[in-house]
Amino acid sequence: MNNNPINWYPGHMAKAKRLIKENVDKVDIIYEIIDSRIPLSSKIKDRDIDKLISTKPRILIMTKSDLCDLNKTNQWIKYYEDMGYKVVLVDLINNKGLNKILDVTNLLLKELDKKREEKGLRKRSYRALIIGIPNVGKSTLINRLVGKKAAITGDRPGVTKSLSWIRINDNIDLLDSPGILWPKLDNETEAYNLASFSAIKEEILPIGKVACYILDTLYKKYENNLKERYGINSFDIDDVIPTYELIGKKRGCLIKGGEVDYDKVSSIIINDLREGRLGRVTFDEVK
């Protein structure tokens, strides 16, 4: 796989960068959301944004712990903690880890309360900016924290289009933001990781290539997962037809004449990964 840059930059993301720049001084803390299945690929790499938020305390919130390979994800937690991040792993399906976000927020902003008290000012609610790439669970996290549907959710990138304030409770107000990606995806492996987990729109990379990347990655890292789901005992990235034929016939992806519908097979592979039907996985490796 060649590391050729993949260029794309939806207009609303350029707008989101501008809005973050205009509002970052109004917030006390940053909640940066990443997908625990791709803890490196899903981390924001836009230097402008990173520079903007670097002056604020930050919590790195790793979502989808119910779908990740916990052994590998724990390695990533240590990796980021060694870099100085406060990391919280959450399971948004079973509401695990949410209280820890609030606890760490209180811990990091104690100094803010102290400074306000010294100035004779009353304690006010904390203001948190929530940022992350598309489809890492930002809106679902907000809804879980609020306890009701406060943000629009979806399984496609680009659902949230602008910044909006949302009250979590009497102590915290959240500034929600659209999913952000950088103008150029320099690392092709990371681009395919993002495509595999719906962070970039399907038209950016061909679904056939994305599906083959998923099969190849799973065969190298989680061979038993493929065997359990599809009955696959081997996979050759240079000759994918036998594997596609096997999956297609097993899943009934047939067209006239009994031929396999390869596009449908690709969609099944991608959806199975995203929905967790291919087992717990973490694609990024700590090096």
C-alpha cells in the first residue's frame, strides 16, 4: 500500500475550524473524542486545531470500548498517558465510564475554581468543547451525558454541521462541534482505517478496496474472527475472488445466473466490521 496523500475537505469542516478558533477562548476544557478501535488514526492531526486547543486542559475520551480489542486499547491508553494526556475509556452502549469524565473534569479545573474564589467570584458552570473526527460517537456521548436526546446522531460522517451549546447539568455546559478532518490524509493506512470505520464518506475510497483492506487486516491480526464469521481459513490480497465467492454464496449475495454480487459482499464486510459482528478489534498498533 502506497502512502499517497488523499485530498478532501468538505466546506463545513473549514467552517468548523473557523468557529472553533472564534470560540476556544470561551471554554475551560477540551473533550477530544477518539475511536478505541483506531486510537491513532482517529486522533486529530490538524496542526492549526491542535495549536488552538493546546492551551486548555484536555481529556482524551476513547469511545466504543465494547467493540475494541481491550489488550491493544490498554496499550494505547498507556501510550497517551505517558504523553501527558488524561484518558477515559467509555462504553456508550452500556453507559460505562461517563462518571469518570465528570470526575476528571472536576480534578483538572480545580485551579480554575480556586482562581475565581481568590478574585471573589462565584463558582460557575464549566464550559467544555467537544471535538473529534466524524463518527467517533460525539453526539451519542453528549446524549448519554445529558440523559436524553440532545444531539443528532447518525452512522455517517457530517451529521453535525455547526457549533451549539448543550447543558449537561448544573456544573457543565458543552460546546458541540462538527466532525473534523484535516485537508490531506497523508498516511494511506490511516485513511483506510478511517474509511473502514465510517469516519470518511464511502465515495472517498472505493468500497471494494476498503473491504479488501478490512479482510487483509483481520487475516493478519484477527484470523479467528474471520474464520468464525465467514468460515475463511486463508486470504490472499492479490487474489480476493475465492474469498468473495465464499462469502457471497454463504450470505446469499447472488445475482442472475448464480453469480456473486461483489459490491454487496463488500458492503456486508464493511457493515459487519462497523457493527461489531467481526468481533472485538483494534486496527492501530502501538510501535
